Amino acid sequence: MGRKWNNIKEKKASKDANTSRIYAKFGVEIFVAAKQGEPNPESNQALRFVLERAKTYNVPRHIIDRAIEKAKGGSEESYTELRYEGFGPNGSMVIVDALTNNVNRTASDVRAAFGKNGGNMGVSGSVAYMFDATAVIGVEGKTADEVLELLMEADVDVRDILEEEDSVIVYAEPDQFHAVQEAFRNAGVTEFTVAELTMLAQNEITLPEDALAKFEKMIDVIEDLDDVQQVYHNVDLGE
């Protein structure tokens, strides 16, 4: 699949010496999920998913509790979910997901991040058709064969199972995310190294060194925008 999910997560978490930016973005995402339904992960699947992701990034409990309490308190603050699509150097493709309370600001910031770093925004649908929505779940302490066996016993269909360093990574349809996790929990697994719903490129490309440097700078600038939650692309970063 060309992805090293644990490495990608570690790179995001360590890009800032201070991880407050990541925590702040999770705070917004948790608030939005809690406000859209019941502020209880037992009855709110979207909130449960965000909290599971937050756990893999070691988001502190007080950040989670504050966001949920804010939603319970009836805050009038509202956010819009946005998706942008664009192109980077040498035919690279990028999808940007954002949560914002100011659509015009976010659109301007994302467009500038593309334009000032060798890329350009595309229209809706110009890139997304080259990506597949995918659930990615990772665990430690089991082999790929053991994972395959327990998923088969639970009658859960997945796309692929790969061993990566100390983890086994399961790729599945998005609607199988919770079924995969439940199968693991029934087998005694309670901790996940990865728990993501992502957009996975159907074909990755390799960029020459100069273009890769420009691309990585562009991605860093986009990811650093306060309103941006997730960035997906089709470039093999060699990690």
C-alpha cells in the first residue's frame, strides 16, 4: 500500500516540539461531533470514532473533557465541514479536509497555501476520484495470520492486512471500522496504534528530490493552518 501509518502519525505528532496544535484540532473535532449528536460516545458513533483517534495521539483527558463540556453547555459556536482538492508539483494530488467557523477565511488560507508553494486549487471532484475512503486500524502483539484468523472468525471482511514494523495494519471499507475494532476487542485487544478513516490514493507517485522538497513544504504549510484537520495525498514520502 506504500504507507507507513505509524511513521506518518509520529511525524505529525513531532513536527511541533509542542503538540498543542494537534490537541487544539482534536478539541474542535470532538466539540463538533459531540454537538451534532448526544455528547456521549456510547450513543454517538461519530464522537466515539473521534475519541478513538484522539487516544492514538495521546490527547490529554482535559482537552477531551473540555470539548465535550463545551458542547453540553449549548455553545452557539458552529463549524462547517469543508473539503478542498488541489494539485502540487509534478502531478501530485492533495485533498484537504477542514472544520471552520469562517468559510471565507479558510478558503483564502488554503488557496494561498497551495499557490505560494507551487500548487493550485482544483474544483470539487478533480482529485477525489483517484482516492478510496479507507478504514485503517493497527494493533501490536499479533501476527498478520493471527489477525486474519480472528477477523474471519468474526465474519469481518477487510481489504488487506499488512505487517509494519511492530504493528499489524488492517485496511477495510469505512463501514467496517467499528466491526474490525469490535473483533479485536473480543479477542482481548484494547489498544490501537492506528485508528483512522482516511482517503487512500489508488496510485502513489515518486517525486524527484527538488519537487519532493517543494511538495513537503506545501503540505507542512497546509497542515499548519488552524482550520485544517486532515491532508491526504498521492506522494510516496519514502517513510
